[in-house]
Amino acid sequence: MKTAAAGAALLLLIICAFVAAATSILTGSGTPGGLACAITPATTSSTAGEPVAAGTATGVASTLTLDLEQQTHAALIVQIAVERGLPARAAVIAVATALQESQLRNVHYGHLDSLGLFQQRPSQGWGTPEKVLDPRHATSTFYDRLVKVPRWEQLPLTRAAQAVQRSGRPDAYARWEPLAQRTVDALTGTCVPPIPGEHIAAVLAYAHAQLGKPYLWGAEGPTAFDCSGLTMRAYQAAGISIPRVAADQWRHGPPIPAGQEQPGDLAFFHMDADGPGHVGLVIGNGQMIHAPNRRSVVKIDSYQRRDLIEFTRPTTHAVTGQPDPR
């Protein structure tokens, strides 16, 4: 009874945590807690914990460094570009624009009624003051207008930004391009959209409900599972399709750096000739739910093992897009 009660309490905590996470992502506050990114803002620095600095640019931009608030907003801008499937150039234009307009700060003042990261004006159709001051909304609206600019990908940054912003000083955007490029380069390789919290809650709830069921090679439930049958069914419970076997699941999702794994990510072990031979579902605190082998049952174990290969995230983008060509 004590075990059952503890399991129920754990499940309730998981569901509550991920419903809260989903709310945070959907409201898009622009704070670290609402940042839908698989990295911390400090990753933008060439040395962990240090601010981002411009390279060889001249003028103000050459001496500017990005503090935590600015890095967080830059990461959000990059994240939204990733979510939309936009090329990195879009994020460079957006970051440079925000650097010029607000120095990447969500300011509550500006010229006339201009507000927020991009100094957007409610009177000019950018949204209500509340929406303009929502960094996620402001960034999304910027991208909405950018992608409507003909051949925006080929335009000089100043012209692309000016087509969206209609600034009185269009040439000023150019001085921020080196810093924007450096920041985006540091972020785009590791910024992976997480699955919405309510979906992860469903994945974890399904896996938790299978604890104690026997291992059977090739089994996909409901009474027995092998390792990849369990992870496949857990994601199906959230309406997300992933491949059937561990090696294909590994190729399917983008890799997540160790230390940045989150509940719902997949952990892979024991490299065989065609890929990993085992997979488990990360639940947090260094633990996973998995179906180990025929001598055991579905259970919770540590994933800190010598044969750990890496983590991947079966994001919606990975499900609908092309598999990772590993």
C-alpha cells in the first residue's frame, strides 16, 4: 500500500509540474521559466557563465556584452524561429533589430507609444500594449511580418529589418549584425523545442501506469513490453508517433546534450552495429522508466550508466520532419 501511495503521489507531481510548464510555455513570459528551449541562456557565451561579447565589430556593438536578461530574450527569439522552421537568418535579423530597438530588454517605454523588445506601436497595429509587452507575442509578430517581405532571406539585414520596422534610422541595424550572428550561431545548434507540457504529462502517466508489468521481447502492451515498445506506446498515448525499435527512435529525434535532458526525453544505451540496443524514458532526477530485460519488469532506474550513449527528444518537428541522418 505504501508503494502504491508513493507511486500515485509521484504521478500527481509529474502531471502538476508539466501542466504548469505547458502554461508557462503558452503564456510566453520571456523569463527563464517560460523559455521553451533546451539550453540555458549562459550557453550563448564562449565560456560558460560569462556574457556574450561581440567579435571584431566596431562602435558600441564591439564592446557590448549580453547579460542574463538579454541572453534570455535572445534565446527566446531563436527558439521561436526554430519552432516555426525558419532559417537562422531570420533569428539574426530579429536579434539585431531587438538590440537596436531596446538592447534586448522588454522596456515599458519608447518613442510615442512604442513598447517592448522591438519597440512595436499598438497604434500601428502591432497589438494591445499587453501583447506588445509579451516577448513571445512581439517576436512572433515580428516574424509574421518578416516572412511576408519578398526575398527577405537575400536582403541586407538593414533592408529586411527596415521593411518590418519602418525605423527613422534604418542604417543603425547594421552595427548589431556581428553580435546577432555570434549569438544566434551559439544558440541554433542546441535550441530544441520541447513537447508541450500536457503531452509530456500524458507520456509519463502512461509509462508510470505500466510499472511492474513483465518484459517480453517484441511486446507492445498492454500486458507486457520490451524497451522500445514501452516508449512507443507512451508517446502514442499523447498522440505522438515515433518509430518502433530503439535504433530507429535514436535516429528520429534531435540529440540533447547531457545535463540538458528533460522528463519525456529518451535515453539510449549499449551501441550495437545498427544503433542503440536499449531505450528508456527520462522522468527526472537522473531516473527513467524502462523495460530492462526478460529477468525483470517495467521499473524505475537510474540512467547514469556506463553504457549511456545520449539523449534525444521526440519533438513534434522530429515526428513530422525528416529523421536525423545518423
